Amino acid sequence: MEIISVEARHIARSMWGDFWQQQKSVRGPSPMNGFPRRGDGWSWYTWPQGVVVVRVTLADGTTGIGYSEDGIGAATLMVNGHLGRIATGLDARATEQIWEQLYRSSIVYGRKGAAIEAISALDIAVWDAVGKSLGQPVYQLLGGHHGRPVRAYASKVQPDDDPAEVRRMARDYADRGYTGVKANWPYGPADGRRGLLANLRHIETIRGELPDEVELMSDAYMGWDRAFAVEMLRGLAGMGLRWVEEPLIPDDVAGHAMLRELGLVPIATGEHEFTRYGFQTLIDAGAADVLQPDVHRVGGITELRRVCQMASGAGLDVIPHVYSAATLHVVLSQPGCTWIEHLTNPSYWGRDQRVEPLFLGEPAVTDGAPELPTEPGIGLRINVKALPELSDWA
């Protein structure tokens, strides 16, 4: 199963679909809330939306596809200019060796960020190619289905000035069979006590609309500081939140550990962390109750599996960030993973609006549960309608 070629192409589209279009204007905390706004939502400060798509070709002609976020094309350049050369000539079945060579050869410019996203896309493509060559879904190659039910939680209920609309969003998710719902917060430290109280009313409104058996999670998206977070957790104690996600910027590991030590509300973090080394730091510091690695950021399938096993040894839950076929294959194979995030399509603001997916074959979520993949490899196919520039890869 020799890898004979690795190619990457940059696509100037969002991998988040209509969810991203919504986030460009939604109100809520973010890492940039401490600065004067120069536009709405995230639109004024985020990098352009883009995706790197990697194709790996084996000696028998089998091809595998992987992708990750790549707003400015940096990951694409890294694959084409360096990482692809490292992987070429290796046995695709030697996924651990391939990953180590990709990581170690890129240490001088990598270790986190775009370089690891490039490795993530390449790693996913390798697993896809191996699965196709063997005629097996990737989760079978990872050890098979752990046999426990896997549920998807709905992401997200977004802030709205009309409490009736907030209630409608929450009720809609429950009616669609989700047994977990996540909400974004409308306010952060710049809004003072008024914002804090409005946040509490927001979560009370949602909790009051959901049946008792539906879990409620929340996401601060790195937008609080320590003092505001402490006051929020004190106000939330007793409300039964499953977790508060990313209350602080990801590098404030000590701050997350301090918030967790309070024991008021479970703390979740990790979607913006990279590799097992980053997650080892979180585990050692006692900084999280729930770890949230993203397969397209952490280092691909190979590294996500490692993080799941590390967390199992530490007695921590792993509930990965974002829904994707690659994520689902890992979740199905790891006994400690029984939840998966689902960015619903259509999202709440576009009940009658659907965005053409970049890839076809992603397992559907029905009544709050993902379907079991049956196709060999990851199971995705390029959607030529959405990505005509990749028609020669389809």
C-alpha cells in the first residue's frame, strides 16, 4: 500500500456552510471582545473562509480524501511544498509512522495551528485510502464499533433579543429528537453585571423550554475573563448545565483549572488545542471535565484516537468538536465516546434553507442519533455541484 502521490488544493469556501454565514453577524462573546468592534459578529476579525482538500493516491490506484479548515491557504502550501513529500513512498497502513514523520519534520514551523491542520487533512486522507483499499469503513480498522449508543447534541441555540424565538429554537431541537442542546451566550465581560444577569435569564429561558431528560450545554467561545467566568459559574450553579465550554482563551490553562476546581459547573475545552501534547497539558493541569478535540485540527484520526485513549486513562469524557464523517468513525470506535456535536443543517435561522454540502456521503443524524457508516474508508465523495474545481478528483 505504498503512497505514490499526495496533492492538496485550496478551496475558498467555508466548511461550516450556513452555520458560518450565521456566525458572521451573531452577537456573543469572542476572544476579541476586549477591543472596539469594527463590524458585526466575527466578520470583522476572522480569517477568510477556506478549506484544504488533500488527495492521497496508493500504488494500486486507490485514492483517499481528507480536509481541514485553511482560511488563507497556508496548510495547502505546507502539504504541497513539504509534507506531501514526507508521506510519499511510505506504507499507508503505517499510520503511526506517517504521523510521527509529518509532525517531527514540521516542528521548526509547526507544532500547533495551520501545520497541524495540514497534517490532519493528510492523515484523514491516508485512513480513507487504506479503508477503501481494504474495503472496510475506517471505524472497523480502528477496532470496530464499541457497541454503546452514540447520541448527537444539537449545536446551537443562538442569542436573540426575543425570548419567544429562543424558546422556539430550543423546542425545535427537542422535537427533532436531540437529547442534548448547546447554547451560545449573548454577553461577556464588557457588558458588566447587566450582561451577566441577561446571560442567566437566557439560559433559564432555554432550560425552561427543554424536557428534563434533554441535557443543556453552553459555549462562551473564549470570550470571558477569569473574574466574569467566576461570577457566571456562581450564578449557574444548580441549573444543571452539562458544561460551560471555552470560558477563557485556550492558553489560559491555569485559569480553566481554577474554574474547574470551584466545582460549580463542569468545564469543557479543547477545540482549539493541538496534538496529544497539548491535551496532555490540559489533563496534567486538571483543566477540564470534558475534552473537545477536533479531528480536523488536533492532527487527524491518528491523533484523535490517541487523545481519546489518554482521556480514558484519566477518567475524562471526550466529546469531539464539530460533526464530520471522520469524527464519527473515531467516536464509534472509542468506548469513552458516546456523544458527538452536530451543527444542524438547516441551522435555526434558516429552517427552509439548505447549503449544498462540499462532500456527499456524510452519515445523517436522525432522531438525535448518527447513522452507522457502511461505505469503505471515510465514506465521503466530492460534491461536484458544490466543488466544480475538484471535478477531476471526483
